[in-house]
Amino acid sequence: MRMRGAQVTDVVILVVAADDSVMPQTIEAIKHAKAAEVPIIVAINKCDKPGANPDKVRQELLQHEIFVEEMGGDVLSVEVSALQGTGLDKLQEAIMLQAEILELKANPDRSAQGSVVEAKIETGRGMVATILVKRGTLRIGDNFVAGPAYGKVRALLDYRGNQVEEAGPSIPVEVLGIQGTPEAGDEFVVTENEAKAKEIAEYRQQVAKEKKVTATARGSIEQMFTAIQEGTADELPVVIKADVQGSAEAISASLEKLATDEVKVNVLLSAVGGITESDVNLAAASNAMIIAFNTRANKQAREAASAKGIDIQYYSVIYNVIDDIKAMLSGMLAPTLREDFLGYAEIREVFNISKVGKIGGCMVTEGTVKRGAKVRLLRDDVVIHEGTLATLKRFKDEVKEVKSGMECGMAFENYHDIQVGDFIECFEVVEVAREL
């Protein structure tokens, strides 16, 4: 969201809390603003609080190459309080000054052009997209194309939800009358007529479809050449449905970043709107789970999911989605095998017993030996045999374990080449669950 915001704006207002200093999300916003090469104005908020320290904020910003005027740089900084309303007039002056210096002007007397900020499906209204007009004036009745979607403006709503007749440069509006699903960041352009808009949209849909097919084919070929690496990768297939396009995109990107060489998330579908029966059928075909973010399944979808055993997980916080999927992927990782040393025993005597074979008369010199544990036979510190302890006796009784300093009789399963002076190392193999 910050990346798209930096790309569609002319001036970035970086809001930093005076009592909280520079946080990770602030650093991310700075990186996106610098990548988009957009000028920054720093608004130091909460200056009315007792623990506020604006100078500390300015000093910490130096670490991220934000040099404010007070520190000898060229970045404007304004101390404000959103609660008290103080300093907001100075912030407006700073924005106007920056706009004059950059000569930020747009021609309103032309066909509208802008960017899709967000897109969502609303009951009774269909697909609704939030558009930020960059140049020109958008009016009701205009034909347009936005990415793979097209349509005719049926209604324009301002940020308060009130209907307006037109929207000029720098004005954000919600547009109704869209055919298809535009994605956040798509370019919005008004066309001469509906036929032109439809033609462009259909061409873009065809190109996107071909790219997807090509990418799938390329992936299959690569899997043939990297069968070992790809074959070990377990996949967790998921279907993502969210209330808005930005959320669906953020969840999909975050889950794909969890991938390792062994496990990964396979996003079968990432879309906006409620969960339908077709979503459940898609999940059933691939044994996938459905992630519903701020959206719900209709009655038919719930019944289909129950009948087919499809798991629908409802969320309202993205971090909870990531944590749960991370835990699932961790469970798919093959456990690590760890050896736990138990003890050593020295063979002091070897006895031949009919129908049993050779049994070593041993002294446990260190730790403990257990019946059923894994053992290695060491001769001159070289491993001669590795197997399982079949017999462990104290006098004539079979026992579960023998501790250090005690004598016992030991025999291997299916191995009898033991000699006086050999050592027996006893150990257990423990499975340790791995985490991402």
C-alpha cells in the first residue's frame, strides 16, 4: 500500500510520532518514497504530549538519509498536534510551498487519467473502484478502461460518500459502473467510446492469460530439470478472498514470502468478494483451504464446504493469517533427527549361550544403557556395527536400564561379532519439530 501510494502522489507527508520516534513502518515508508523519487515533508505529530521529543525524531531520521532543515538539510519538518489542531496551518503552508517549487500543475480541460487506488465488490453496487485523478476531469457518462476492466461511469462519490458530477486533478472518487476487476495500481484512462474501452480491456485480458499460461509451462519445464529440488517442496494450496483488492494482494504476497526450499504456499486464487460455491469447488479440486479476510461465505458455499470437507478460515487481521500459515508450513517440514547420548559400556567377558548366541558381560562406565535403544559397537574407537539392543540383563533378570558402575549382560539384534575390550555406545534418536 505504501509503495502504490508513493507512486501515485506528488508529495509524501511522513507522519512520525514525537513520543514514539522512528518505527519500522516509518522506515518502510521512507524507502518507498525514495524509490519513487518523491519529495518528503516530515510532520512530527503528538507534540502536545508531555513525553514528546521532536529533536530526537529529527536526529533518528538522519540515520535514514532524511536531512531536515533544522539539521542543515533541505527536507521541511513541521511540529503538529492532530488532537489540538496546532501546527496544521504551518503544514499546509509547507505543502503549498513545495507545490510551488515543483510547479505541480495539471490540465483539467482534457480527458481524465488517473490511478486505481483500491477496488472492491459492494452488495447492490457491484464493482467499485477508488480512483485518484491525476490530470483532466472525470465526469458521469465517461467511458473508461482500467487495467483489464472497462465500463461507463454511472456514478461518482467523494470521500464523504456524497454523489458528485465530476472530479478534477488530485481528487479521489469512487467510480461505479465497472465491468471486470481492476487491480490496485492499474492506470485509469477515459476513452473515446465504449467499443474502444472494451477492445483495450479484452486485449489486456488476453495478454494476461497468455502470460499466465507461459509462466505455468515454464515452471513445469524447470521442474523437470530441477526434479530433486522441486520434488522435495511440499505445497500448501490456498484460496484467498478479501474485502478489498489491496488486502488480497498483501496477504498473497506475504504468504508467498514464507516459502523455503522445502515448503511453500500455492495461491490458487486471490480475489475480492464473498466466498461462493465456485471458490469451494476450486478448493476441493486441489485440497486447498480457503482464507476469508473480512468477508463471509454465502449459504450455498457453506453447505458445499461442509459436504466436501473444505476448511474456511475467517480473519480480520493480516498478521494472524501469516502466523497461522507459518505454523502450518512449519508442521509440513520434515522433523530433524537428533541423537541424545545415553552412555558407554565396556565388554569385560563374552559368553556363548545356545539358541541365543553371544552375550557380552559388560560394565557401564558412563551414563545409562537402555533396552531397545540404539547402540554402536566400537573397537579401537572405530564403529564396527550399529543396531538395536536386543537383550539387557542384570544377573538372570531382563531389565529396562542399567546405570553407571553396574554390571550387565548385553546382546545385539542379528549381530554376534563382539570381543573383550569392545565398547558399546548407547544413544536415542529424537525427532525435533522444525520451525520456519
